[in-house]
Amino acid sequence: MDNQTTPNLTTLDAAIFRGIADGAAGRTTPAEEVFDELEARYMAMADERATS
């Protein structure tokens, strides 16, 4: 590996460990809730484009 890859992997490893810790601590959002929010956001964006 080169010197540019190593810091990126270190950052990725840290993010993965934070995610695992969040899940273990119950700091999660149900997927259905996230998908509902995304659907509403993108529907609003589509509606805005259709009326502009």
C-alpha cells in the first residue's frame, strides 16, 4: 500500500468502529423511517422541478 491509501483506511476503520459502537448503544434509526424521509424529500424535489 502507498502512503495515500493508509490514512484513508485508518479513517474508514475509525468510521466503521464508530458505526458498530452506535449500533451496540442503540443509536440507530429504523431503515423504514430513513426510507420514508428520503422518499418524501425526493418527491418534494420532483414536485418542485415539475412546477418550475
